[in-house]
Amino acid sequence: MNLKVKIKHKRVKNKILNTFTRFSLSAFVVASFFYTVPILINFADKNFHNEEFTNNSKDILNRTLNNRKSSEDDDPWVQSDEIDLLYDILEENKSEINLVRYTTSEINALFKEVKYNLEDVRDNKLVKPIDIGLLPNEIKNIGNANEKKEMFIKIVLPLIIKENNKIRLDRKRLFTILSKNSNTDIEKKWLEKKYKQYGVRQNDLSTLKIRMDEIPVSLAIAQAAKETGWGTSRFALKGNALFGQWTWSGEGLKPKNAEKGEEHKVMKFHSLQLSVRAYLRNLNTHPSYKNLRKARTNLRNRNRPLDSIVLSNHLDKYAETGNEYIEVLQKIIMQNNLKDFDEAKLLPSSKDLESLI
């Protein structure tokens, strides 16, 4: 009887021991699973997921937003070919669409029909979306200086605001990309295109942020007025060149007073709009205007509006007359109250409204 009790007790003891062993082994397996799975997932993300690329954009954003020193001070200029910087403009220059050159009377009639006048713009800061592709030949025959200036400003103002708007949208998209830990392939391709347009090294987001920015409307109008004689120059009327931009590879007009051996031309554009775009690209990329971009960045960092008088002080290399050129620009800005247009917004066009319906 005692032997049976002992055998039964031994079986119970073995059963308990086996149960405990299996439980311990199961607990170890479960614990190991939850420990190793995150490691495996992290490994797979790093080695097998190629749809996106990871960057340190948040660190870059913090550095660029808080660092008042332009990265262009440290990095040598990246020599970029004119064809690379202006490839989109040169492509549009090949357009076979013939733009209509309206007369001054036709343009004035249009302005009157849509109630577009500069006094209203100065008051309400709203600009009619008028897209005049070519200057009227008769602008040089307008005897009244104020009427000539008004005609010129009304034509170029919407074009300048439109191009600044494009840069503003691009800049907003850049900041969105900078705030993300990873970027899609579409965003990566967009960045590659912008590196090319702005003459920036691959992945140099800090410099791209500095260069991808607006130019005050008043400064652009003043330079266009100075370079074209308020729209009356040969370059403006025959080549749609509002800013006297030189070219060595694109189509252009040879200056009549060019010295022997000088190969440059004044770049010719298919439309006034392209001339404005090329001008903004020029100020945002050329090494001669690095100090202008630095001054603009300082204004941004201090949450100050872009001041055309402040920025114009760094345009001494735009013309051979140097500081005298700056003085002329500042006089044009002040005497014509061009700063009134710096905060102006472009009203949506009929096409923009149709897209919303």
C-alpha cells in the first residue's frame, strides 16, 4: 500500500515538474518573440524598403532657421551652366505660339474695361490678372511721362507678382519637405530639379532655402524701368528684355555700343513673363548678388519685410556705374512710390476660378 502511494506521489511530482518546464519554455519563447520582432522590423525597414529616402531634414531646418549666417558664406560658388539654370526658360523660348502685340489704345481700353488702375491697387493692394505678353510699340511715343510710367507699371506689375507667387509656393513646398523625416520619390525629383535651377549642390538644402526666395516688387519695377527707359528700349521692344540680362548661349540682341571682341548679347525672350522669371533666377543664383541674398536672409531671420531700399544697396555689380546705379534705383523707387506695390496680391484669373468650380 505504501509502495502504491509512493508511486502515485512520484507521478504527480513529475507531472507538476513537466508542466512548470513547459510553462517556463513557453514564457521564454514569447518573451524572445516580443524582444526580437522590433529588431527584425527595424532591420527590414533599413534594408528592404526603398520607396522613400531618409534625411536629416528636421536638423537642417532647425539649423537654417536659427542660423543667421548664410551657408553661401562658407560654400564656394557652384559654377553652373547658363543652360542648366535657365533650362525651363530656354525651353519656353522655343514656343511657336505667336503672341499678339496690342497697341497702347487697345491696352488702355482693356484696362478701363476691367477697371484696372494704380490708385485702386495702392489702396486695396489687389491687382487685376492682366497678362500682356509684349510691350506696345507706341509706348515710346507717349509724350506724357506720367502716362508712360503708368502704362509700363500696369503691364509689368502682374507679371512680377505672378513669378514671385511661384517662388513663394516653391518655398512653402521646400519648408514642408524640410519638416519631414522622409521624402517621397516625387519630392526627391522635385528637389533635384530645384538644385539645378538654383545652381545648388545636391542635397544642400540650406543654400537652396536661401536662394529660393522673392524679390520685392518695387525693386523689380525700378530695375525694369531703369534698364528699358520705362519700356522704350530696343531690347525691350524687340527682345522682350526688361532687365538687360546678358547671355553667351541663348538667343539675344547684340548691343550697338559693344566693343570688339565682346561676345555677350542681351538675352531675347519669347514673352515679358519669361524675362521676369529669368531676372529673378539671375538675382537668386549669380555670385555677384550673394550679398543681396545674405541681406534678404537677415531680414527673414528678423521677421522683417523685404525692403527694396535695403536690398538695392547690394546691386552695385548689376551695372558698370556701380553705386551710381544704386542711387538711380532708389530714386525711382521713392519718387514713384513703388513700395506701395510690395504687398499687392494678384486676383485669381478666370482660369483659376474655373478650376475651382
